[in-house]
Amino acid sequence: MRKSVILNKGSVIVMMALIGLAAPVYGSYKSGSNFTVTIRPDGSLWAWGNNANGRLGDGTTIHRNVPTRIGAATNWASVSTGDAHTVAIQTDGTLWAWGNNANGRLGDGTTINRYRPVQIGADTNWASVSAGDTHTVAIRTDGSLWAWGNNANGRLGDGTTTGRTAPTRIGTATNWASVSAGYAHTAAIRTDGTLWTWGHNGSGRLGDGTTTHRHDPVLVGTAMDWASVSAGSLHTVATRRDGSLWAWGHNGNGQLGNGSRTSRNIPTRVGTETDWARVSAGDVHTAAVRMDGSLWTWGHNGRQAWRWRHNRPQQPYTGGDIGKLGLRGGRQRPHAGYQGGRHVLGVGAQRLRQAWRQ
């Protein structure tokens, strides 16, 4: 099982205590706005939740409250969910998308909603893809970077604010290693360990020391040891190769985890630990996994009458009711967390699925 936290921008998902899947299904999970998708080890694709605009990909707009098989293919490799659309890559390197296509976020050259996966172009060299709120970014096996969809504030990184309905090459660099699409900004790491950001810079979410929107990728600091990065709605979080955790941007709900609610416009160290494996930024909260597989969460934990806020990493605690951060929930400590914009999906030691929501 991959121990990681994965997040997308979204809204509230109904709370699940257990999801009754008949066989072990651990593979790749992504949670979007009121919906979740997963890939089983056998390469099959499953989805459930809100199905407006066909975001689940089952050919309908009927909401599903149990995991539903999407098509018959058994060669799905990775999947990413946005606010109302989904993108995925098959093992043959082809790219597929479905759901809401406003702003051309699916990349098929149109703005027509798609209720089933449609192939994007004919290329067979897609390596990774990330769905933001209304835009999508991807990396090919040659290390080139591509983006499409809504381009307000320059979130695509092509030097303009013109929306794109098909994958558009971003610059000429061929050393992009990973990329994360946020609500209105994008963050990426190159193979040399440098960190780059672009798009909306409200609250300093780009980390370049300013609040100026950027239409092209800009280098963040001089460090060359960044390992992973996740772009949230208004903040960004990342880990370095030494296992340290860093965060910047809006901090009104303590989502940066540095013990304050003061926003930061440059990467700021979170604690002193050096065993962070992966981190994911949500709407107004953050979740991370340590090397031992333990899950930690912080930020806004609102759930109906409760509006807890934690400005330092907390471990989900067993017993009682469940908040969005899992600080009062779970019958066991999750080993991995998979986030939506306002919920966290945890995978426990005994392969039980739980969700924490607003």
C-alpha cells in the first residue's frame, strides 16, 4: 500500500464509517468535490459520490453512495480529481478526462461535459497529471510540462491569462519531476530539486516573498532539495529531502501548522521533525503522513456545530465522533490520508476506510 496523502479542492462529502468493498482495493485514491475515485491493484477504476456533470465517469449523472466500477479497462495507472472533473493516465501512457468541461479543463478541445472517460489527444507519453479547481497540469515522460483550462491570474504558466481547451506546452524545460494544481495556482518541482510556482499569489501562496500574481513559473528561494509539494486553495505545503515540512500562504485557520494564524509569503518550517514522508494541502486544512505511516492533520476542523481549529499538527485520536480532521474519530489510527478540499479519507491498519468531513 502506498502511504501518502492526496488532496484536491472540493466541498463536503458524506461521512463514511466503512466502505464495504469485497476485496482489498489499495491502490491510488483521489478525493474531489463531494466525490472519490480509486484504482484497484488490478488496474480497474472505481468512483462514488456526487456525479454532477458526469464527474464519476459512469455515463450518467446519478450520484453513487457505494464504489461503482467505471468501464471495463484494467490498465489504469493514476488518477486525479478536481472540483468537478477527473483526469487519469493508463499504463500505456494515454491521458483520459471526464466531468465538467467549463474553461476546457478536460483538454479535449471543447467545453462539452463528458460523462465517460475520453482520451485526450493521441500521445502515449503522459507520466503524471494533476487536476486543480478549474485547470489541469501534467508532465510527459520527456520531462516537459503541459497545462490547460482556466488561466485566470496565469495559473497555467504560459505567460498569458488566456484559457486553453487543449494541452499547451509550458516553457521549454524538460526536467519537470512533479506538479500540483491548486485552486488558482500551481506548484512544481524539477529534477534538480528546485521549487517553482505560478498563478494567483493572494496571501503569498506562491512563496516568492510577494503577493504578485505570476503568469510564468518563478523559482522559490534557492533550495535544491525539495521532495514533494501540494498546492491547496489558498496555501501551499511541501517536504524537503531531509524529511522536514514547510508551508506558506493563507493561515487564517492555522492550516500552515506553525502554531500561529499569520499568513506567510515564503516557505516556513513546520516544527523540527525530519520524518515527514508526504503532505497534502486542502481548502483550509492540511494532512500529512510520517515515515512510520502515522497520519497528522491541522487547520479548520469544522463540522456542523463544532468549529475546531488546530494550528499545529495533531494525530487523529480514537473514540467519539468524527470531525473533518479526524481529531475525534476513527476506531483505529489511519495509516494514510486522502483528502478532498474539505474532507480527509483515511486508510486504516486493518484496511478499513473512513472519511472525515465538515
